[in-house]
Amino acid sequence: MAIMAILFDIDDTLVVEEASAEASFLATCERALEQYGLNPNALYQAVRCHARLLWRASPTITYCRAIGISSWEGLWARFLGDEPNLKALREWAPTYRRESWARALADFGVYDLPFAEQLAAMFQNERHSRHIVFPDVEPALKDLRGTYRLAIVTNRVPDLQCEKLQGANLAQYFDAVIISGEVGVGKPEPRIFEMDLDKLAVYPEMAVMVGDSLNRDIIGAQQAGLRGIWINRSRVDCDEDVTPDAQISSLSELGDVLQ
């Protein structure tokens, strides 16, 4: 059966995520260098460590794991929405952010709670300002849009994922968007892929999933009956027990693979 629809992941498939987070951390930690002479890289590692530990003790950690919210996202997400877990996270987040930075500073003998709050706010601003699209993305989407129905299926916080699509000027290309935080189920659960297919009105065998994660994007898609195309931008070896239906290193290759 001919392919009619393409589902895409967002983070590190369309939009730079890990590198943007790291750049935002380091830019924020430069302020601590100016104020207290702290090494930015060392403070960056400390805040990531403390954020992970605090995140694991979150009152909503089960929900966060189910829909794929990471500890660093908790440091800048607004957690908008009426879903009870999002409300709980919205109330808890200011304490989480302050404590993550305060404990990291304390590792270096700095006990300055107002400064920790300043860094927490600065990191949010830095991360909200970075919505970097891989250079191959827009040309590929423009070309594919005329032939296929395009959709997003992504984990994480609804307000962040919507902001990324809007901030990167990509929302215009997609017929459907499914975000785990809105529907309460995340990749690799087959149901989240099925929700996108329902919106597109296509059968699984008429669609492919394109993503950078073998365990979330490829396995999840295949379990839902779609073919999974692994975008391996770094050209790393596939050392996991996962066999994608195809592998590409750039979205510019996708049209030929689908043909």
C-alpha cells in the first residue's frame, strides 16, 4: 500500500534540543563566573545533577515518565493547561528551579538564594530564546507537503512543544499534532501513534514515522504497525536491539527513501 502520511518527532529530529539546552545552561552559568568566579562547565554539570535528583522526587514523577518530560524541561516549562498533573507541576516548578540552582551553587560554597532565583529565571529566558531548526528541515517539509500528509507525534510538555513549532516557524507544515502531555500517553506506546493516524484518517501501513530515538520513535511506530525511519544525524552505529525499516542522516534523503 502506498505511503500517504509521514509522522515526525520534534526534538533533535526537526529542532535542535540537547545542544540548545546545553547552550542555555552555559550562557546562564557565565553569570556565575562573573558574580562568583565559578567555572561555567562545572556549575552546568552540578545543576544538571541536582535537577535530576530533585526531579525524581517530584510529586508527579510517574506522570512525567509516562509522557516523557525531562528534568531540564522542568527548568523552563510553563506547564500550561488544566490537566491535574500539569497544575501540580506548575505549582511545584518555582521551588524545583530555585532549589536546583541553589544546591548547585552550594556545591561551590555559594549560599545566595536570590542569586539562585536570578539564575533560574535567566535559564528560562535563555532557553525560550533558542528555537534552532536543522538546515535540512524546511526544504524537506516544503517538498514533502505536496505529496504526503504531515503530522507531529511528540513526547513532553504541551506548551514547550507548541512553542518550539511556532518559534521555529514549522507549525504551518503539519495537518495534525499529538503531544503526549495533552493526551496522557507517550511514545513508545502504540496508542499515541494511533491517535495521529486517526486525525489523518490513514491506516498504519499507509504511514511512516521519522525520529531520532530508536527506543521511542522506531519501536513505538513499528508496534503500532507503521514503518520506522531512523534519522541518524550523527551517523552513530546502531548498537541497540532495534532494526529500523530505513535509516537516513538528513531529511533531504527522505523523499528518495519513500520512493
